[in-house]
Amino acid sequence: MNESAITTEEKPTEKAGVFTSPSVRSSGREHDATVEAEPEGPPRSVIREYFESAVVTVIMALFGMTFIVQAVKVPTGSMQNTITVGDHLLVNKFIFGPGPRLPVLPQREIKRGDIIVFKYPGNPFDPERDKQDDNIPYKVNYVKRVIGLPGDTVEVKGLRVYVNGQPLPEHIIVAQNINDKAPLEIVEDTPRQGNELYDVYYFSRTVAAARLGQDVNSSPDFHFAVNGKPAKVPDNSYFVMGDDRDNSLDGRAWGFVPRELVIGRAMFVYWSYDETKLFNGPLDFFTNTRWRRTGTMVK
């Protein structure tokens, strides 16, 4: 009769940081398997933990600012009243990012009507102005609305903008400027048509002149898409204009925005400060903040 070997279960023992396993019988021989305990290092201090957390936070913030979002401040009124002086914007850099478009990612091509932030390309007709600190080409950020896409033919006639021979459905509002840093004051707001997706503003004198048949785009600062000379948008470039049409040096003055200068799409106002008011103390931060604009989407 064959007799089966029966072993009893033994509990592991611990000696001086070494765990000893139960005996293992194999082929009549007995082996003791031992596993050394991992030595414990010195405990991390609170300062070290905070430092490591701060480093990770900084790295994530730099990554986000480089590839996803960027904060910009609007110092001029060329986009009044869509964007007001003193608005602080978050710019979506990822949406127009280079590379293949994947269905699962929120990326797309630039569309007509988008409000984009880009590096100012410079004005070959006014090199002296480009020497000013607030207007240095390829350094200063501009924000404008996309009017013409690559291959489009753009022409401004009176108060209307024509793209490929068709008028853009823009909602024209008559306004006046009461302060360079304040929103425009509305004089006449015509009923909005169903296909007019955004507002543009003209001063009362410009509207009156246009209604008399006068050429309101004959400014010596304008060289593109005006004066009966349509402008064709080059490949990989865009034609942009400000919504405050009488107070914007835009594509009409200096031409086109190359694709590589586009930073991203203006997303929303994360803070807005009324720069027409004086700052006399900490409390003015709260009283001068435009709380109703804070958190609003840009469109």
C-alpha cells in the first residue's frame, strides 16, 4: 500500500528583518526559502512633500500653457463691444493645433467668424509704427475675427464685406465712442436677421456718409480689400477684421495672417476690469471688476 506524504502547515516566522517561510518538501529534500524585508527609508518631511507637489503643479501648468490654453489681456478697443478693453481671455490653443485630426479630440480647422489670437505679422506700409513697444511684429498678440479663408476673395464696400462676391451676414450696429477704454455707446440697433451670427459696430458719422453714397473705406491706412480692389487670401493665410470697424487697424491695413502665427481661438473672459476707473486701494479690485462679463463666452 502506497502511503501519501502529509505535511502540516507551518506559520512563517520573522527574525531580525528576515521572514522565514515554512519548509518545502520536494523529492525528499527540504529547503528553507527566505525573503529579506525591504528596508524603510527616512520619512519624507512636510516641506519635501509640499515642494514635490509644487514642482508637479508647475510642470502641469507649463504644459497646459504651452499646448492647451493661454491667458491674454486685451489692451485696445478694436473688438468693442464683443471684447472690451480690460478683458482677460483664455485662449484655446489645442483646437487649432497642428497634426492629424482625430475624431475623439476637440480639434478642427479655422472657420469664418472665429475670433482668433495671433502674433501681429507687421505692417510693411508703416514700419515706424512697428517700432513701438505695443506693436512689435511677431511678438505682440492681436485678437480679430476671421473674415476670409485661404483662397477667398474679400472686398469691403461701404458698410458691407463681400466674400467671393456674396455679402457676409453681419449684424450692423450704429454706435459712438465716448471713451477709448469704455464700451461703445449704442445709437441704433437694427433688428437682427436669422443668419446674422455676430455684431459689428460703425460710428454714426460713417453710417451717415455711407447712406449718402460716400466712400467710407478710403482711409490712407487701408491697402487691402478696399477702394474697388478685391484681395485674394493666399494659401495657409487668413484675412481678419476687428468688430469695431472704425477703430481697427486690421487686414485692411497690413494684409493677411499666416497660419503659423495663429495661437488659438478666444474662448471666454475669465476676468474683466474696468480701466476707465481709478485704482485707489484693494477694495477697488472688487468694485472695478466687471462681474457680469467674468465667465462669459467670446463669440
